[in-house]
Amino acid sequence: MIVPLFSSKNPRLGVDISSTAVKVLLLEKHRNGYRPVGFAIEPISPGAVQDKTITDTDVVAGALSRALSRSRAKTKHIVMAVPTSASLSRVLNISNPGNEFELEEQVRMESDQYIPFPIDEVSLDFEPLRPEAGSKQKKRQPNEDSTMQVIMAATRTTNVEARVAVAEAAGLSVDVMDVESFAIQNAFTEIIAPTLTAEDRAQPIALLDVGANTTTINVFSGDDIIYSKEHPFGGKQLTNEISMFYGLSPEEAEEKKRNDTLPDDYHRKVLQPFIDNMAMQVERFIQYFYSETNRGTIGLILLGGGTANTPGVIERINNETGIQTRSANPFVAIGQGSRISAELLANHGSSMLVACGLALRSFDQ
């Protein structure tokens, strides 16, 4: 089955599969922008997804089916994403692209030098980059070579097939397969960035998505990602520390953390040290950006992922880094649908960045 990596013209449900949960989101467009009309997060049994690799199709498909039912979304068509760490993207300069078929062949030939495994094991797609609005294009002279810039994305076909298998087992159809970093960029540029002031956007902005096992930092200059890196730190570390400190199984620790039923000394002896460590890790991630690039000083940190809602964590990161820090909750900007509670969006919105970016693919022109 061939699944396009980029384009879609009809409304679709965004589906994000992480190591711990399936997250689904349906957006609708109205006069003031977008609003969520279907929303659900369904936990996945431990071990069904390991390091973002699906190892138990039936378990993940069951979680997806339950999430779809809870969201009350009336669609069978979805958009999914492969992990950024399992994909490769490049901007390619294609000389004399010719017709559609010649362009595709040139992209595949040009891409081959960047892909570290056989091209016949790869799912690859591309999209021409449009010139910036208002820019003047040089008129092509007779017999002059032309050049087209395209963005290419590729991943091993097995990564696509694993996600398609989950969708089909849940009775759904995958219309678009995206890349997680592209989805986050879409959520940032379409929903978060328009709410920022000119002062906010005068310097690079670091958007961190703190997952269960990894934290991805994307640094934006304008609407472009100028730096992206994945680090081995996530919210699961807190679960592990609860498990060890109180002698609980990981499952018990996660349940008690989620339900806020831990002993009275939890905040002082376990949570606060974790928050302190998280703030130091974020400071370290920012220093990596400075040491590996020369792209300016970060002026704003946006914190995404479920851990972003931990009381005190944003203030602690602000103090540790000396950089203004806010939650990267896209629903603060777009409001809510009539069937979705404000509390649900406030508590879980920051963990829906990928799902939000995927749901926005419904409105691509």
C-alpha cells in the first residue's frame, strides 16, 4: 500500500502513537481559525510500543479503537506519522525537473546518496518548495537551466507498514503518513506562532516536546526549524523513580501518579528532585544548541508533552535557564469544541502537539 507522505485535501483524524498512549484529534475550521471537535488519549499497555517501534499490533489497534470511540469522531480516514528519529528529510535542488515523472525519478536518484539503506526498502515522498510570498522570480532565458527546490522525506517501508497495519486492524484507512517533526512544525506555524508577539519572535524559539522516554527540541527562526535534536530524557523517569522509592511496580507507580494518590512526602522527596533534574536537562539541551550552531540566542522556551503540566516545572525551567518559559498548549489559542471540556484540554493539550499538526493536514491546499 502506498501512502503519501505529504498531501491531503479532506478532513482527517490526526493519530499520534507514542510509547505510552494513542492520541487522536479531529479539528474543524471556522471563521476564527480552528477548534477541536474530537479528542481522546488512550493508554497503551507497557511494551506494545518500544522506542517508538510498534511491537504488538493488536494491543495498539485496540487502544486506537477505544480512543476513536471516546473521541466520537465520525470518520474512518486518518493521518499518522513516523518518528523523526526513524526518518530522513532533505531539501534537494533538482536541475531541469521536466515533467512529473521525470521529476520523481530525479528526486529518487538524488535521494539515494543520503539514504543509508537500499532504496527499494524505502517509502519516499517529496513536495516542491514554493517561493516566499512577494519574492520576485528571475525570468528564465531560452536554453537556460532551471532549478527546483523540493523537500524530500523518507523512512524504511517497515515503519509505514507497521502503522498502516494498526490502522487497518482498527478498521481505519491511512490517507497520509507524515513525519513527527513536520507535524510539530505545522502546529507551531499554524496555531501557536500567530499568538506570539513580534518581540517573542525576534529571537529563536525553542519548542521542547517531552515524551515518555525522549525529549525533542526544535528551534524555530520565523516559521523554519533551524535545529532539531532528540535527547534520552522523558516523563517515564519520574514513574521509575516513584517505583523505586515506594517499592511499586511500574504500572502501579504510573496509576498512582496519574490519579494523584501517592503518599504525602511524594512532592518533597520524589517530584521536586525530578523537576530540578528536568530543569537542568533543559538547560543542557539549550547549551547543546549554542555549541552546535551559531544561530542566535533563544528568547523563549515553549514546553510541550504531558510533563509540561507538572505544577512548578515551567517556573523552575524559567529560573534555571533564565529564558522566559511557557506551555506549548495549542488549545489555549484555538479554544474548544462544544463536546470537549476545557479541563481536558488544559490538562492534556500540551501533549497533543503531534496529533494537532497531523489533524491540520486536513486543511492543506
